[in-house]
Amino acid sequence: MEIIENRSFDEERALYGSCGLAVRGCAFDGPADGESAFKECADIEVSGCFFNLRYPFWHDDGLKISGCEMTELCRAALWYSEDITIEDSRLHGIKALRECADVRMRGCDIVSPEFGWSVRGLEMTDCTAESEYFMMRSVGLRFTNVKFKGKYSFQYIEDSVFENCEFDTKDAFWHAKNVVVRNCAVKGEYLAWYCENVTFENCRISGTQPLCYCKGLRLVNCELLDADLCFEKSDVEAEITTHVVSIKNPLSGHICVPSVGEVIRDDENSRGKICVGKKRCA
């Protein structure tokens, strides 16, 4: 593997088409303001580098990125690439990850609006993230110990699992399919509307009007805090361990709850059963 160390690059396509390259302690910055430093590359290892220019990793196969900084000017950093490992790095440019596959991230800090669209297979562990429209239309996500803050996250995702995470997010999991959220804290308004086959296990959920218009929704041993107008027009099986402010017109299924402030039934199609005074459904 060829090694490049302690150099600066600012020209267009500085290392275009490279294969089998280790780049260490380099800066991609400068007056020439060139784009696409590693476009169409393969088997690239990048460590301790600084990226302040656009589109560095497009159409790459086999990337290992560690201890790097991508500034807010490093927009659209990784697109159309596969087999990617990113560790202990900062991704602070807009649209940092798009249309990629087989991605592993650990110990990273993400500040990137519209991050992660249409990704196929992403394992994210011990990361923090701030974004809007985070991970939209992605498939095969596996998140562990991720702290996220932002709006409109995880919309239209499929076949994903989230464990031991903290999400402070509005309009999350809309239209999600085949998703498990386990041992997580989820705070935000209008959670998971129009989702299908989504399960929350041992979660703490807070915010107004959660879990409406759902199909195949399951809650197992979950807390609902300050949650009102829950489950409107949803097909739901729920075991809730806390007082619920109000439940409105569940379409079908069973909801078991120790206490509820108000049950609203003003829709003749609301057939869901509500068992008050129980933590578990019979």
C-alpha cells in the first residue's frame, strides 16, 4: 500500500482513481478549492486528515476513515460508495452520507442536515448526531448507544433495529416498516405516524400525539410520559406501565394501561380495547 503523509491538497480530483492508498495527516484545503479528492477510488485508508473541500469520497469501494475532521464546508462527503468504516471522526458538512452501502460508524460526531438518505446497511455505535431528515428512506440500520437530536428523523426507513439510544426528535419514524426500538428514550411530538410493523420494547416515550394511524404496532413494557391523544386510528397491541394523559379512537387491538386521564371515543370505527388498571393484557 502506498503511503502519503503530511501533505496538503487543494486541486480538483487530487487523488482521483487511486487504489491501495494510505493517507495520513494530510489536509484537503486551499485556494484552488478543488472538489472530489478521492473520487472513483478503491481500498483507501485515511487517518488524521482534515477535509475542508467538497465531495471527497464519491463512487469509492473500500474506505477506512479514522480520526478525521470534515468541516461544514466539506459538503456531501460520502456518496455512492460501499464498504465503509468511519471511526472517531467528525462529519460536520451537510448531506454527509448518501446512497452508500455496507457502512460501519463508531465514536463519531455528526452535525449534518439531511444525513444518511437511501443508505443500505449501516451499523452505528457510540455516536452523537444532529440533523434534519436523518436517515430518510434507508434500509438495514443497526444503531447502538446513539444520541440524536433533530427533526423528521428515520422517515420511510425499513428493516432496522435501535438499542440503548436516546432520540430527541419531532416527527420520527413516519412511514417506517419492520423496525424494532429497544431500551431507548424517545422524546418528541407526533411519533411514528403511518408506521407498519414497528415494535417499541422497554422504551420511555414522551411527547404529544404519538403513534397514530399505525398498522401492526406493538409496545412492550413501555412508559408513555406527558403523552396525549395517543393511538388515534392505530392497530395496536400495547402494554404500558405509566399513566397516560389521553387515548383517542384506537382502531383495533388492545391497550393495557395502569391509568388514563381521558378516553376519547368519537369515531364509530374505533374498536380497539382499552384495559385500565392493568399493566399487561390478558
